[in-house]
Amino acid sequence: MNSERLVQVVLPGIVAPEDLQIRHAAVPEAGPGQMVIAMEATGVSFAEQQMRRGRYYDQPPFPFVPGYDLVGRVRSTGPGVDPALTGRRVAALVKVGAWASHVLVDAKDAIEVPDGLTAAQAETVVVNGITAWQMLHRTARVRAGQTVLVHGAGGGVGSVLVQLARAAGAKVIGTASVRHHEALRELDVTPVDYRSGDVAARVRELAPRGVDAVFDHVGGRSVVDSWHLLAPGGTLVSYGSASTRDDTGSKQAPVLKILARTWLWNTLPNGRRAHFYNIWAGRALNKDRFRARLRTDLTEVFSAVRRGDVTARIAAELPLARAAEALRLAESGTVTGKVVLTP
């Protein structure tokens, strides 16, 4: 008789990290087209930090199990799924539900992890890697010789983005706190301290004709400054509103404001383009196309890690039972890389 139990971390409402709850239940059974993944690594991303505050723009109603992505071994498969997948290491992007010992997913959403990567290494580049790759290569279409500005270059997405941009042959300027500057210089990134003085003026000194692409997760005033830093023909990619994380009021308002601005800017006859990046865009219209794109892009990112173009930075590994501590650590802004949860 199998004594294995399902362990889940539950977010009961807008609470302090210490008020997360642990729930035990039976391990789910895989239905038609499904598989159960025994989680080996999941992560703390900015999304969970926003969800804890009720600030993620399309989070489900409380209570729910957070966890945006995971890496693990296929434990069981349902009817219509190749049973030979059992035991294979896969990654999945789920938005919620990954902070659990076992996760039920559609088999078509699972992407195989190549040999040579540990579960924690792979986990650091699932949501962060897909986001960085798609913004760089699908949205901004950055080419060798171009100059790009990455805000939050020491963060989860930013640190992957600067490495992928350098691998593509772009010159990179990265805003970050001073403690990240040495690490950025080692990656051949020109660091700018976002806390000191006029960031826009410093970027203009480094790129007098403007930059070819800006990647902005800050939102608010920063998006406007980013737009004005673009060279003719340049692209702004906004992908969040970190500056409004602790605000109250409508959680949709910051995103709607950015969407309105990008729409307005795109009507101007100056050759510049503005985009709001959403990792889930297109899923509702064509699920198969969305999945194929995700598989292609994550496979590219895994290859970049294996080649050494991207270093998977693990800030800390903590067991699921210490999710509160992991969340506090990720929110502290004192760590480099991804905080990873393990079973």
C-alpha cells in the first residue's frame, strides 16, 4: 500500500508569509490526457509576492495553492498519455498550484528537461527564462551590435535577460543596486545604480543616440522614462509594475495604465514601438500554438544553460515546509538569483 501523501502550501488570503498554511491530502490520480508530477523544485517569483498582497492582476480567489512553475519527475500518467514518460524529468508552467509535493497537469503542458541539468538549475529558468527569451527574441527581436537597457538586471528575469542579450551579441546596460554591479561587470554588462540620481541621464551618457530596446518591469514613472530613452526604431517592452507592488486599490489599474500608454505611443509616427509582455498571451486563442512556442523557447533556454551562455543562479534552496521563510527571503531584495523550494 502506497503511504505517499500530497503536501501543499496554501495562501489563505492577504496575509504575512508566516500565515501560509500547510495542507495534507491524498496524491491526485491522473485523468485522461493528464500526468502527476512529483515536484523536485519550484520557485518563488515576483508573481507569488504580488499574489500574497492580492495584487496579481488575474489571480484566483483565496484560498489557493500558489506556485508559478515547477520541475519534477513524472509519477503517473492517465489514459492517452505515453506511460514511458513515467520517471522522466519535466518542467511545467502552471501560474498557480506548484507549491506542492505532487502536481496534476495536462501532459501537453509538460516540457522535458535535458540531461545534465539539476532540477533546481532547470527551475531557475522556467518562468524567468521563457519570459527573458520571448521578450528578447520574439518581442524586441534584438540583434548583434544593438544596445539594450535592462531594468532590474540583478533580479530573476533581468539576470537571465542580460546573459541572453550578451549571448546574442548585444551591448547591455543594466540598472541594479550597487551590490550587483561587480557580478554584472563580470557578465560584460555596464551597471547603473538605480538608487543614485538621474538614471535616465546616466543612460543617455552611455548611449547618446538612445537604446534599441528597453526591458522595464518597474512600471509607473519608469515606463515613461524608458520610452524616452529609445533610439529611433527602438522597442520598449514593459512586463510588470513592481513599483506598485505595495499599493492598495485596484490590482488591474497599474497594468491598464501601461496598456493605455503603449497603445497611445504606438499611434505616434516616430518609428518606435511599445509592448506589454504577458507570458500567457495567445493561450486562449490557440492552446496548441501557445504550447509549441513555449516548448521551443524553453528548450532554447535549457540549451543556453547547458552551453554556459546562462548561469542558473540559485539564491537558496528551502523545503516546502519553510515556504514562509523562502517568501520572506525573496521579498527582502538581498539575494541574487532564484529562491527554490524543494519537497
